[in-house]
Amino acid sequence: MRSTYLIGLISLLFSIPALAHKEPKSDEEIEVQRNLQAAAYHCAPAIAQFTAERQQAWAQKVLSGRPAQRVASQLPGYDELFDSDNYDTNDASNQELMSCTPIQGTQIQNNSCVLAPEVTEGPYYHTVGHPIRQNIAELQDGLLLLLDIGVIDVETCKPLPNVLVDIWQANATGHYAGHPLPAPHLMNEEPQRGGKRSGLLSAFPRTVQHETWLRGAWPTDRNGVAQFTTIFPGYYTGRATHIHTKVFTEWDVLPNNSFVGGRLSHTGQFFFEDDINMVVDKMHPYTENPIRESRGRTRNWRDSLNIFEDSHGPEGDYNPVFKTHFLGGVVQQGLGAFITMGLNASASYDNFWKG
């Protein structure tokens, strides 16, 4: 009876006509988002267990003595990961192994309790040309980063298989593929001072059409997870360190293995803890960032356009920050990053930037 009520409540909320894709601002939009989050909170135990199992199985692989380079290429497949014959949680040796890690048991974590808020895609998304692939790094140098992104359908509180998770990010020196330089008449532009756009420059135009590095999409598996190999993103003026995402429930594959998006169910951004950002800033090639000595990086709490704040939702209940873990004994060996998004698979947003 309770699940029937929950599904009915969520269905009623989602019957409200979808507005143009943007974070909720009006009183009506905020109330809808608040009710969605309250309903989605009932999914918290299932989602938290989902995230914890992924983290535990991954940590088990790391702590079993595999060097970072093998872990990077041999993360557990999800048929193996969720096979109950492979993981006996009552086994004493398993308990001893897991007691060495910070990932102990299931916890209800904010980043897996509620509907992920909708925020701007920004000006550097390419509506066509993102390859369907898991390794998006190409020849970009930087700290190894393995992403584990889970997707939950808040209508059912179950992992959502076969949806396309599309991601894009800046490289170690803060540039996006295809956008190397500012417009000629803006070469000497200074960042905006004050206001919501404080610290931002005008968007760099797309002038290199063929570049695709640090862009890619991959469908979730039967357990609602998409994994990517990439590098830790760099920063640029005015923005906190972040990774963009879109989730499509419908898409068409092109002959060149890129895709054209159909139904768009979510647009958001992921972030990293500032402590991790500060450590990575001291590594090569992040030390080559052209604004390192002048403007420096923007901390999460100072993110322009209130994007970091908006990514928490109107009630502040969603945590858009990755949970990160070392791939080896030291940070230089790379990081694994986990997050789970709760989304409405029935939603449909238009797929273009609103500015």
C-alpha cells in the first residue's frame, strides 16, 4: 500500500507540465521540487545500499593487493559484482578485509537520497559528436580518475538500466575540446566583477570541430551503472571544478559511434571536495593552468551563477559531490569516484543551452 501511494504521489507530481530546462526558481517550481524530493527520500535505503555495494566490491579489489594499473583495467564487472555467490557478507575474512577501509556497511548518504536537481549545461556542450565510449581521456594528461555513476528511477526506487549517461569536462589546464581560445575581440577580456557571474569570462567559441577528448557517453548496465575512465578535471576562471552530465532515456546511434539525443531526462553537474581539488592543483600538469598564478581556482562555495549551490536542490538535500577513494596507496596513483543520481525516467527536457 505504501509503495502504491508513493508511486501515485510521484506520478501526480510528474504530471505537472515540464518547464524549459533550468533549475527551479519560481515558488511553484520550488514546491514541485520539494515534493519530489520528499517522495524520493523513501528510496534512500535502497539507493544507499546500491552505492555501498558498489564501493565495497571495488574496495575489495583494491585491497586484495592488485596494483593501481591493474585495478584501473579490471574493475569488477557488474555481473560479478552483484553475484551473491561471490560476496558473502557474513564471511569472517571479508569482514576483516573491509574493516581496513572507510567503506563500512550501508549509510544513507545525501547524494543518493533525493531527486538530482536540474542545473545549466553551460556553453560547452556539443549536441552531436560525443562518442559512445567508456574511456574518454584520449591523449589528455592528468590524474587517473575512474567514475562510477549510478542512476536510480525515483518512480520505482530501482536502478535504471539502459539509459545513456553523457559526460563532458575540462582538461588539466581548464579547456574544453573544440574551444581552445577566446573570440578574437575578447582576447584581453577581464572576468566579471561582482554579481552572479562574478569571475566568469565570455564562453570560448567552438573553432576546432573534430576534437572529442574528455567527452563521451555510455549506457547504464542492468544494474543502473555507467563507468568511465578519464582524468581529474582542471579549473577555469569563475567556476568550481566540475563534470557535466546529461541522461537520455532515448537516443539514436550514428554510423561513427556517436549519437543524437532523444528524450532528455536530466542535466546536472558533479563536483569534488575542495580538499581533493587543492591537492590535485599541486600536481603536474595542473600546475600549468594559465590562471594558476593570477586568478587561481574558484572554491566550491564561490562557484559563479550559484551552480554549486543550485546543484544541492532548493532544500539543500542533494549532495552533488563525488565520494572519492584512492586507487592505490597514494593519491598520485589515481582516484575512484562514486555518485548516484535519482531521476525521473518519464521527464523530458529540451536539449539546448539557455544561457
